[in-house]
Amino acid sequence: MNVFFHYGALGDFVLTLPMLRRLVGPVTLISAWERAVLAPALLSADQKVTPMDIQMWEFIRLHAEGGPTSVSPAIGELFSEAKHVISFVSTGEDDWAKNVARLAPDAKRIYIDPRPQEGLIEHISTWHIRQAQEQGLELSGPVEIELARNPGGAGGPIVVHPGSGGVDKCWPIERYEMLVRALLERGTPVLPLLGEAEADRWPKDRLDHWVRQKGAKVFGTLQELHASLADASGYIGNDSGPTHLTAQMGIPTVALFGPTDPRVWAPVGPSVTVLAPNRPEAMGWLEVQQVLDACPVQG
């Protein structure tokens, strides 16, 4: 059995899925609960995945010096039966690693640095897998993501998500306004999606405008986001967690990049178009017509 620990933002989590797909045997996935319970819907139906909440007290105590001194029978069984413990939350030299070594002495323990080495130009998912293999973790061959079949039917909307956790990753909102207007003029149905970051960060008048005038939907949970994407015929968005999630769902995705390097951070999926400058720069480089030309559904 593989016991897999990850705690990070949505995009970082989604970019671990290429490794998760290649794990041999059942997986207990320990992460933020919303992410953990979503993962089985993104993986093969044949892959047995058991989600667990990383915020459980016994898992939090793994970071403490000398603790936990005892664990429940269920957690004790989890560690005793583990063949591999794969961690994105420890360096391998800290209290977490010492505690896990005590609880799972027979397991091979794999420690993954979730961020790329400075100066290394390699896709982050490849970097994860390479680290695991260098530590002796056996993985299956690459698993392809299937293109979503007839997503949303013939009339499924283009989902447009103008947000991101990083403000500098966001294409100017005025250009998103122009994009949505142009798509509607083509006769293409559009569903703008807004997340908690936009609800918290945007001025109230802008939020009201997008919700009332453009029919934007505000999602509060990953399950709501996943459900909103299910009927999409295509997607356009910044370098963000929802963009990575959409690509992994097999939905044709256009990802808009500027300050981040797509050679490292591009979404992974069967139909991904990345629009990026020759070298990282501010998002103002990208014009509306370039995005329209790349639109996954042409009017």
C-alpha cells in the first residue's frame, strides 16, 4: 500500500496527479479533505484511492518533536501496512521524518521537494517523478488522460475563469471583458467562473457586474468548481488551480501565462494550449485576438 502525504494549493496538488496515476497498488491519499475526496474522480476507476484528512490530529502531531507517542489502531494499521510512504511535507531530516520512521519502520520512505530546483527547467510533474524514482520508488508507465467525450454536449459553454491566487498571473480584467463580449457575439455560450480569491479581492461593484451582467457563478468549494466544469466544452483561464484542474479533467484548455514559465508550470492534459511570451513578463503582453484565435470552440 502507498501512503501519500501532500499539503498545498489546488494547482500544486493537481500537478501531483501524474505521479499518483503511476503508483502501483492501492493509495491512501492524505491531503486537505476537499482535495483528497476529489482525487478519485480524476484518477482511473481501477485505481483504489482512500482519502484521509491531513488535518487529523494524529497527522498534525507528526510535525512535533517526539510525537505522537501513540496512535489509534486505525492509524497504527495504516503505517504498519504501508509499503511506501511518499511525502511532499517533509525534507526527510525533520521531526516529521523521525516520527514516520518510528511508526512505519518497514516502509520505504520517499521525500519529494515540491518546488523545482533553482535554475532547473523541467516540468514540475517530471521533477516529482524523477525524485521518486531516484529514491527507488517503482512506478508504472505513463498514464494518459482521456479527452473528455462530448463535454457538455453540443451546446456546452466555454468556461472563463479570470482569477488566480497570484495577482501578477492575472490577465487584465478589461481584456477578459472584451473576450467574453467577443465570444458571445460569435454565438458561443460562456460561463464565467469566480472563486473565493475574486470574491475577497475584487471591488464589490466589479463582482456585482460580473455576477449580474455576465452571469458569473461564484464557487466556494472544489466540489462546486468540479461540478461547474463538468458541462464545459472548453476553458480559458490564467495560470491557476482551476486551470490545472480543467486540463486534468480532459477538457480543452487555453492557459494564459506571463510571469511564470510554462516549461515548468504548464497544465497537464490531452488538449492544452498555452499562450506565453518568449520569456516571462507581465500579463499585458497578450492581446484579446490571440486568445480568440486559440479558443477551443470556434463560433
